[in-house]
Amino acid sequence: MKRVITGNQAVAYGVILSRVDVISAYPITPQTTIVEELSELIANGRLNTRFLKVESEHSAMAALIGAATGGVRCFTATSSHGLAYMHEMLHWASGARLPIVLVNVNRAIGPPWNIWSDQSDSLSQRDTGWIQLYCENNQEVLDTILQAYRVAESVKLPVMVVLDAYVLSHTSEPVEIPTMEEVDAFLPAYCPDYPIDIQEPMAFSVITTPEYFLEFRYKIQKAMEEVPEVAKKVNDEFRSRFGRGYAAIERYGEGEAEVLLVTSGTVTSTSRTVVQKLKGNGTKIGGMKIKRFRPFPFEEIYEEIRGVRKLAVIDRNLSAGVGGIFAQELKASLYSREERPEIFSFISGLGGRDITPNLIEEAIQYTVEHPRPEEEILWLGLKK
Amino acid sequence: MRKMEIPLSENLGHGHLACAGCGAAVSMRLTLKALGEKTVMVFPASCWSIVPGFWPYSSFRIPVIHAGFVTGGATASGVRAALDVRGDHESVVTVWAGDGGTFDIGLQALSGAAERNEDFIYICNDNEGYMNTGTQRSSATPLFAWTTTTPVMQPKENPKKDIMAIMADHHIPYAATATIAYPEDLLRKIDKAKRIRGTRFIHLLSPCPPGWRIPSELTIKISRLAVRSRVFPLYEIENGNTYTLQEESHVVPVKEYLKMQGRFSHLSDSEVEVIQKNVERSWERLLKKAEA
């Protein structure tokens, strides 16, 4: 069934179809319509789920940590300051190896207050041990949630599904909604290995000495390293069942591109039209969408940038004192490679300012015209 | 007080890491007897992040979950939800939090859970300070007490927060105070809490030999003097308004309680007098509530 729905409604459909057992959440703009929609569905009896309407995001994640330890499928959604407030518990969820799925609607963190799209919230959580998946459109949002549970429950790590504020969260698009039966066949009921068991008492998250702590962290890294293969398998199966799929990295535009435009989230959609427009105008331009930020898709990127001379990376985020976070990660990942394209790090669209086709064209033009960037950070559309 | 059978079951095993004379270890042993095997215990950060033992060992014979400092009320809400979803409505979810995790950093999560009337027992194991980190003051530390952050030159300037009044005003079905010198009373209250649904709160006073600067053999005696001096009266509150006092007939001046503890050894007579007056005022207030 195809319906015209917002990104936040797509999230709610993803949650229903995943047969989530426990939701715990706290409202924050622009996530609110997710929790409203879910509350409505539960009140109507369309969703047999416990919804804990907690007093803070910190408690939202803590409650899910309790519930997931109890062995049930869990969900929460948040944004911006809410995600920041959860920070301690994000570490806890991954440390306890709980396959919780969280939707974060990308929004700037204040001050100054700003409720619009900006990836600095989710990217600030990059070291918390969560898988991070960025979405380009509402269909991808729904589908990614279904896939997220499969991946999370397989590798025993939590997953953050990320969508842009307003551009997706509050914008309606046609979305194909799979049937419950189709999703049941794809996503079986959650069977935890070690849930709380009165008959077999266990202690969870017990204090651990220096003698073993390193090994606990090693196992998390190993689980992260399993993700590319697991996620690919899950995506392949998803594609065979539903006819759609989303790789960690997607190339578009000209095959033998000299310049590759690198984006994530909805900026990718705009970039597709720009790259299409510039086709046949001299320099060969391609595009690369990064969907999976954690674990960082090293191998997939190495595969996709063969022969590329320059990367034009557009970051809708800022790590002050360093620059764009995607650009930094790309630089770090390419350091040990023989083939190292020049990286142009553009920052644009912070706090929800539109990243227009003109700005993207400007970035491409700069990259084509310069052998290397004149500055570490290239600001797009900055009012000086 | 009527005689009662204390269950023989021991769900706190050997080898735990509590200090000699730890009031909380006695409290825990008794509490687990009353709660029985069908119990899941949540430990926000406190001495009890350490006491049960280091990985891969546990001295508990029930499932226990260690949780973030702030999260007692929230984690327990989630555990309860999961058990309910799995069809287990019988097992009792119990939080065992310190006074720091209850009066201070965990108050928001506890208040949220109590407002939602989440179905669990919340036990505040109150040793009147951050004892696990080396005796710093909390909002449960009594007036004029010494701690490492309220040195004798500048002891605690504020009276202890009235956590029972706060919990009563959440109108939860059951709240009670208890302490180890009165084991029958403690067991009866846990047992009573176990039979009620919704948020139940037990304020448990557990003397701490290193933190209170008391000899380890005096834990029970000091627990008893806390009640006899009316510093820590024993009572129950049902639905936030029905108060029942367990009155101790043998009443002593607060001096008897204070003089045994190193943390109060710097007190002047006038300071003792202030504490005595405060205790009397609190007692009067409590009596009024009980009569209402």
C-alpha cells in the first residue's frame, strides 16, 4: 500500500511493523509527532505495546535498558538536546550489548536555540558504540527501521536511525508500506540469548576489573566489525523481499568520476539533481552517499573511490576546532591508503539553512578549479 | 510487636564485599528474606555496585541489574514493563538505591516513576552520605554532621531532606521507614509492600561504620537509638495520607544517639540542643499527621 506520509509517520509505521514491545520516550521538537502518532495508535488498540511516558530522555533510555535486559524489543525517538541528555545511557546501552533502536531527528544543539536540521547532535554521539544510519527519504526511514532491528539483534548492538528535521520529519512523500505479514517474514520475533530469568539468576553489567574490561570493549569492536557483512546480508534479503535496498555507500552520477561529491541525509537528494545537471560539462562529476556512519564503511569507501582525484565533502555539522565530521573521518580513513584523493571539506546548512542546488554547484566548481583546498574548512553560503 | 517467622532462605550469599559491621548488609539479608526468590533487583550506583562482587562473580541468588546512578526509577520501570510483556506479573521488581541515588541525583527518575505509579518497590538504603566514594555529604546527611566535604570547621549547614514527605505527596500506595534494629518490623513492611501493587517506597536507615565513625559492633545499637531518640521514627504512609506510627516506648534524648558517633563528636551543647528541638518539632508534625 502506498501512502503519502511524513518522515515521522514513516517512523511510526516502522515501529508498528517491527512489533516493538516497549517504547519509552520524552517529547522534543521535531520528534514530537512520532510519539504523538504512537500514543494514538496504542490508544486505538492498533498497537499492543507498552509506552512509558517518562520524565526525561535520560530516563527514556534508562527504562529501555531495563526493558531490553528483560528481553523485549525496544524503541525510542529523540532529537538534539534530548539525545545529548541521553549521552550517558547511550554508552550504557552499547556496553550492555542491548539491541535498542533509536530514531534521532537531526536538529541543531543550542544555544542559540534552533530547532532545524543539523547533524551535530547525532555526530556528537559517534563514540558511544551505536551503529548510525542516515536516511535520505521517508521510504528509506521506514525500511531502515525494519532492517535496524535485524542488524541490532544479530550483532547485539544498538542502532540509531537518523533523519533530517523538517526536510523529512515534517515533509510528506509517497511511501510504500509493507504488510504486517511481509514484515513478519522478514523480521522474526526477538529471541534474546540472556534475558532476566528468575529460574536462572544472573547479574547484569557487573563491575569489572582492569583484568577484563579491555576484553569487553574488544568484543564491542569485533561486533562492530561484523556489521558490514551482517547489514549487507540483511539488505540483500530486504531487497529480494521488497524490491528496495540501501547500501552503506551509494555511488551515483558518472562512473569514471574525477570529482566525487560526498553527502549524507537529504542533502544527497539535492546533490543527485546537481550531479545530473552537470553531466557532460567537462569534468566528470559523481556523487557518493554515506548511509552508514558507524561502523565507518572503510572497505566500501575504498572500493568506491578508485580513480577519483578529489572528494568534495559537504558536512551539515561542525566539530569546532576541527571542522566537518564526515570530512575528518574520510581523511582519517584514507591516511594509510596509497590512493588518497584530495579532500575538500565544505560546511553548510548548519541550524537548518537550506543547502541549495546553487551552493552545491559552488562547492563542485571550487573543487574542480582548485588542485587542493586553499583552506582547511570551506564555508558555503557564509555571511561575512 | 507480634512474633513472626523469619524465612530461613538466604539470597545474599557468602563472599560479598561489604565492610565489617555494614548496616546495609544486614538490611539486605533481611530484605531478601522477605522478598523471596521471585525478585529482580536493580542497583543504581552505590556501595551495591561493588558489594555483590566483581565480574564474573555475584553473591546474589536472584537476578540483579546494575544501572546508572540517576536511573533507579527509570530502569525499574523498564524491567517491570518487560516482565509484564513476557506475562510475568508475579516477580517483584525492587530498586535498591543509596541516599545519593534517591535524595539527590536519582530524585527526578524516582519522582517520574512514582507519578506514573510504576509497579515496583523502591528501597532507599540511607547511610546519610556518599559513603562508597569516601563519605561526602548528600542531602540526606543530617544537620551539623561531619563528612569529607563538610569538615568540622564547617559542618553540614542544612537539615536532612524529608524524603518521606516528598514520597507521600506523590500519593503512592505505600511508604514506610525501617531500620535493622527492628527486624520484625522491617520484614513485615517489606512483606506488606510486596502484597501491594504500584510504587512502594521503603526508607531504610543503615548505619555505616566508616562513614559515621562508629565501631563496627555498634551498628544495631545505633540503629535502635536512631528510633528511640526519634531521629528516625518508624511509620507507614498509605496513599499519601494515612499515617501509622510504630511508637517506641523507650525514648532517649538525641544526645544518646549523637555521642556514639564520631561524625558528631565536634558538636557543642548548643548544637545538640538545636538538633533536639528539630527532632521534637518533626515528631510533633508526624504525630499531627498520624492523628489526622
